[in-house]
Amino acid sequence: MDKKTMKDSIDLIDAHFKNEGISRREAIKLFGVGGAAALMATGATTEVQASSSATGKIVIIGGGLAGMSTAARFSNTLDNADITVIEPGDMATSYQPGQTLVGGGIWEGSAVDYKTDDFVPSGVTLIKEKAVEFDPDNNTVTTASGKKVGYDYLVVAAGLKLDFGKIEGLGITETITTRGDDTAVRKVVGKNGISSIYFANGAIDTWTNMQKFIADAKSGKKVKGVFTHPNTPIKCGGAPKKIMYLTDARLREAGARENAELTFYPNGSKMFGVAEYHNAIQRQFETRDMKWNYRHNLVGVDADKKMATFDRHWKEKGAYDEDLEEFSIVPRSEKIEVPYDFLHITPPMKAAEEIANSPIGSSKGWVPVDKESLQHVKYPNVFALGDIAAVPMGKTGGSARKQYKVVVDNIVTMMEGKSELPSKYAGYTVCPLITSIGTVMLAEFNWTKKPTPSFPLDPTQERYIWWLLKVYALKPMTQYGMLSGRA
């Protein structure tokens, strides 16, 4: 990392700690020694990237965290880089993981706002349009204005879309991105207790709704908080639980917890896909008197009646098959209505239609790639990473931090004429699971679905140290480490 970036990052972290009355020396003590202390220097790697004289035109779809970090690393690696990023959003590089903290009243909404233009690497061309057509057979992309952009290598880092329209009763027909025009959704989500931290303005409205919910509980009213998790892949699978933990913490802070019932309704049958974290979260829920009902998918909302409708689903043993010598399994379901005062919706999520319906898409929408090389299964010069990539896990910023290095290393190798791709993504995913105001459980894992902690600490334990990491260090680590292409 260059000295200026290092100084700017450390100064930024120092400013956060000084606001809390904590010196850098005290902060490093709180973080521990060795590797943890290094996080205070933005967590960026000090590796020296080998330069390459290879040439080729690289086009990146998406200028968010994954896309712009990839552009920066290409720029750092290639002597004669020819890189174009296609991104229509003015705020694409904004810090999405911080929206949970905004929704819980820890940060102001402006704390996560970053302009795309401020993070375009030197020498990289930015086309502020949407890519709407993909022709991988002829190596071209067409933008909304009809401009054709040719490439030798294509990197798809387009993120995903929020599909509130799948929920009946909301009256929403449009899909939206986390950043961008949310007018249609905000007419409904953000009012009458309906909340969602998954888009920027929604996070601000979540805190407004939460404060009213807490005030009602404090006044003596018995209130119900309902939190959902849909039947689609989602970005940051821990976020629906994080906002529930923060609601619990705020109620306790107000002395009103006994008047509120908080219930989590996930579509799945587990709290977490990794057994150790599932068990830890379930114990935490029990300790906090937070309830849950598995196998419930939100399908409808009546905002006037404040009623949520779920598809409750399960499986039953059916008739015996004498040929197979086993019983058949019969899926069952029923609609149930649940009243709420505060409803946090984690919306169904999908790939952008123009990508899903293109030759580089798939029947499920996501861009199909080899889960290790991140190379497209059909087009060798196309790669994908981040939320849009069809990998078993990895829709988090922490995953993108590992993925973008793999993509760059593999494409540069191809540009140099070598056939064997050297880098493999091991499925690393990290979820700093906020469990209260002041504690976080740092859940790290990979393809093995086993905990893979970076530090010699029990990863299933809630710790103040990880709260400091989440609230004070991760944002500058991300914005000034990853987006420089070096972290």
C-alpha cells in the first residue's frame, strides 16, 4: 500500500476512535496483538503485485465494490492497461454493509455514501450507462444508448436486484438496486411499520420505524416485530438477523423489551448453513427470548391491517413404493397470517433481467461460472464475481475481496498466453454478525461449511473486539483497501 493511502486510512480510523474517546494505542490493545493490530492499518495486504506487459481490452460490467476493486487491481498489475467499466450509478461504490448500522441507528445514512467517480482508478474509462445486451460470440456489449463496446475479456460484477414485486399486496411492479431510483418501492416500504435495510433509503426509514416501534413498547403497548428471510439467494444472509438483534438491543436500552415479541420467519430450516454458527445463533436467540419459525416464506402484506402472509411449508411421508422399497415424500404448505407492528422485509433477490436472459445468463439468472476459477462455463474469456456469480456461497463483500484477486490473476495469465489458470476461490465468506450494540460474532467459513477463523479465537463467541472491527475498521478497510486493488 502506498504511504498516502496508508496515512489517509489510519487517519480515518483515528477520527472514528477519537469520537469515542479511544486512542489508537488503546484501540490496538483492544484488538490484541499481531494480525489484529494490523487491521488498524486498514487490513490491506502489503504484497507487491507482479507487473505484466500483457495486452488486451478488458470490460467490467458493474462499478460497485467488486467491479471497481477488480478494475483497480488490473490497473496495478498491467503495464499497458486497457480497462473500461460500464456503470450507470453515481453512488455504486457506497458501503452497503453499513446499511445495517444505519437501520439500527448506529450510523447516519450519509456515513455509507460514496461517489462512484471518486473511486475510478487512474487510466480506467468509465461509461455511465447500463449494459443491456451481451453478445459473447462476437465479444461485444451494447449499452442503453446503443453504443457497442468490444472486449477481449469480460468481467461481470453487476450485483443483483431487489424484487419486492414478488410479495403480494405491496403494489410494487419494479425491481430496484440497492442504490438508484427507489421511488416506487419507497411509496410502501418505509411506511406503516414496513421496513427494509436492503436499499439505502430503506435503511434510513428502518431506523425511523424502529424508533416508533420502541416508543410504542415503552408506552406500555404490547407490540410484535416480524423479521423475514425469503426463498431466494440473498446478499449478506446474516443481515435479516442482524437487524433483529439490533431491534432487541434498542428495546432493552429503552427498558421496553418485555412489551415486545420478536419473531424470525426464515424460509429455510436453519439459522445458518454452518452447524457451529447455527447452534450459536439459536442459543443467542433463546437467551434473548427471540422467537423463530422455520420454513416460512413471506408472500403477502396487507399494510392497512398490518398483516403479513406466509407460505408455511413442510414435507410429509407419503405412500410406500414397493419397487423402490421406500416411502414417497409429499410437499405440503398452507397460508398463515401474522400480525405485526414492525415488519422487516428481506426481499426476494434476482439477477438483472438483461443478464439473466442473455447468453451469459442462466435459467436461474445468475452467471454460471466454475466456482473456483470464476470462469464462465461456456465462454472462456468471460468471468463473474460478487452477487451475480452462480457460486454456492459468496454474496458478501468479504467474498468479493477474495474473488476479485482470483479473477485478475486468471485473466492476466490468459492474456500472457498460458493455458492453466493459477488462482482458485476457496469459497471464503465472512459475516460479522451483529448480536447487540457492542458485540459481534465473526462468522468465517468456506466450501467445507466449517468455521475458518482468521484469528485464534472461538468464532462462535460474541466479542466486543469484533464490534470495533465492524463499526470502525471494516469501512475504511473496504473503501481504501479493496478499492485500491491491494486488500
